[in-house]
Amino acid sequence: MPSVRTAASVVLHRPDGRVFWVRRGEQLRFAGGFYAFPGGAIDLDDAAIVLANGGHLDATEAPSIVAAARELFEETGVLAVPGAERIPAAERKAVREWLLKGETSFAELLRRHGLKLDAGQFLPAGRWVTPLAMPVRFDARFYLVELPRGEIAEVWPGELSDGEWILPAEALARYDAGTALLHPPAWHTLKSLSVVATAREAAPLLLDPARAPWKMPMSEHIVQRIELQRGVVLVPLRTPTLLPATHTNCLLLGDDRLWVVDPGSPYPEEQEVLRRTLAALSAEGRKAVGIVLTHHHIDHIGGAQLLSSELELPIAATAETAALLPGLRVDKILRDGDRLEVGPRGWRCLHLPGHTRGHLCLIEDGSSAVVAGDLVAGTGTVIIDPPEGDMTDYLASLDRLLNEKPGTLYPAHGPVVPGGVARLRGYVKHRLEREERVVQALAAQGKATPAQLVPNAYPDIKPELYPFAERSLLAHLIKLVRDGRAVEHDGLYQAN
């Protein structure tokens, strides 16, 4: 289980009701490509800075405010410190650059100009802890800060892609349209700000999400529902899957009617998590109407039969997947081009074989968000395991999905991927480069079994992963034979 880092975030706002949100760089491991508020992890040095008006704060709150101020300056250039106007623009720019490079400290900047942070400028606005299933976890305190007079917010591209002032209602409209991904803390904050006249009036809702009319489900500061765009609820469930993955992302698609995609956990405690989530949604008028299986692997179907029986839900899958599940009743056959008319825009079925013959993806109209199953993974790549897996089909499926100009990818394992086109292009490039490594290994070794080729074809992986790499290498070899670039006889392969 990943450790939890303490962090702080600043909801910077103006009297005209706008807030400053930022888009995180897609290369970041945590929430890459998501919209959020400036912030980051607390540093050890933050605890050494003394605050004005901070005598009432406990040992954890004070460094959080310091971290909030420091991150706000590093990420936007806004210095929320009384007397900051005395610092010349050129020095501000230089110090900000040094801070980003680790060549100076925030404490040194304050000391040099005799400045002291005022805790009264940072109004507490909630505390959020990242759910257990996430690969990176934070315990983050949020603060409302009004833009000080004369300060200008400016994002330098790097860890952040961009930033802008926006009305909360406009930000939520982008979320509804599927063009801005938000984690629940950012959504709840924007929603709270959208229903009040001034930012400070939102403090009670921000500090206690249970008071909000939209009933944000929380337990010990951990949100119990992850809806990253309207109509896509993510429920990570622990499953018997291949490491480093530990969970399968069950997705609930829709608003008032929900299709449950890949309820894959066979474990009773995980099934109870999904059961509670569906019950809470049902109480709000969002009822499950069916189950969709992206493919037949156990970490995708493990809880399907029980859930179907308990809630009387039909199970839908491709014909190829249904044929591989003789013990599981499939009530509806999904074909390429079929539609699921749920959510704000509806979803179209794409039969994309390669990982398995019956592999299914779903793409949302308008946003082009993709339920990706095991076509891609949030981190790393997926195994193509013959005979069910086929590298020729897999590459063709990647190309076909690329032609759809996909937006956000919701993989079955790992974090959500906002940049679908870039990720798929990277996948194609990686597979073709690996194929050339296999060709080079064949040329160097002459006749060889797949296992003998692995060390040369996969020099970048650890030996304990060789058995898994061997399966994908075999898929490459079968493709190379089919393409006329290799020949096989009695289990031995050589270049042609």
C-alpha cells in the first residue's frame, strides 16, 4: 500500500467570483492532465517557518499553510505574504526559477526581505485523503486565498501545462462536457463555490462536504465516489490480476441509468464495496441497468455472475467473449457499432481484438472518452498472450482507435490517461521498436526458442518478469512469421 504524503492546495479567488485553476502536465504520475488548484507536498523546511497569527494552529496546520504559500508562488508567481510588493519583479522571477531548481528556499526569500506569512490570509477549505487504491496518495489541506492586490497569476509550462481564471460554473460545464477532468476534491470545491455569492460563504460546505445538498460520500476525509467526468464513476476493486497492478477499475457509465463495466473482483469484501456504491447511487435515482464485460479474463468477470443475480442485471459481451464463458450467462451480444444510450452523450461499442479475440472498448460521443479495458494500461504495457492474444490484431486495434481521435482513456488497470492520442501513439511506437529488437535477437542467435530470445529482446526488464515477456515475444514471433520476416520449425525460430 503506498504511503500517504501530507500536502496543501490553494483555491486562489478574486472578488469577481473567478478562481485560478491549473492543468497538470500529462507526464506527471499523479493526476497528470487533470485540472486542479495550485499545490503540492509539504517539505521539511516548511515546518521551520513561523507564521503571524498562527499561535492557535496545531503542529500539522502551520506547515500546511507554509506549503500552500510556497507552492502558490512556485506554480503561479503569486506571493500571498504581507509586504510582498516590496520585492522587485526581476528578483521575484529569479527566485521563482531558483526555487523550481532547488537552488534556494522559500524561507530564505522571506528572511531576506523581513516578511512573515499571515495565517489569517489562508482560510481553511477542507481536507482530502487520496483513496487507498490510488498508486500515489496525499493527505491534502485546502485553503481559500483571495488574490492580493497587485499580484498576477502566471503558469510557467513544466509540471503544469497551463492555468487560467475561470468562473466555477464554467469549469463545471467543461467537466460535464468531458473536456476537463476533475478529481472529487476539485469538483466539490468548484460546486460549492458555484452556489454562493462570495468564496468565504462556501467555507462551511468545503469544511464539511456532508452538508452539501449533493451528498458527497466521505469517510475519514476519503471520498467514497470517484466521478472524474460526468457519467463515469470509477470503482477500483482489488482483483487477482498481474502485478504491478492490484486492482481492476470497474466503471459505472451513465446518469440515471448505469451500465456496470467489468465488476471483476471475486472477493466478498470488494464486491461489498461495489454493492454499497450502487446502493448509494440508486438512492439518488441512478440505477444499474446492466453489466458489460470488456473480455473474459478472471480479473474482469469475477463478480459479474453474483452481481447479475443479486440485482437482476443482464450481462452483455461480444460473441467471442461469450463463447469463452460457458459457465457464465451472457444475455446480450454486443457487436461493433452497437450503442449504449446512457449518460449525457451515449457510448459506441468498438470490437478491438488483440489482447483477446473478443476484446471490447466503448467510446463516448462528443468527449471521445474511451473505456479501454486491457487494450492499454494506466502504467506500462499489456501482455499479448497467444493463442488468444494476437499481435497483428492488437496493432490494428491500436491504429483503429487512433483514427477515432480518442480523448481520455479509462484503462482497466492503473490511472486514467487524459491524452489518448499520445498514449496510443506511444504504444504503437513501443511495440514496433520491440518487434525490431526481436528481429535483431533472431539475427544474433540464429535458431532459438522464445525463452532463449527474451534476454536480448527484453534487456530492460528484470529476470523474474521473463515468463510474462516470453508470451508477448511469442506474439511478436508469430506476427513476424506471418509477415515473412521469420520462419519456425519444431518450436525454433530464425530470421528469414
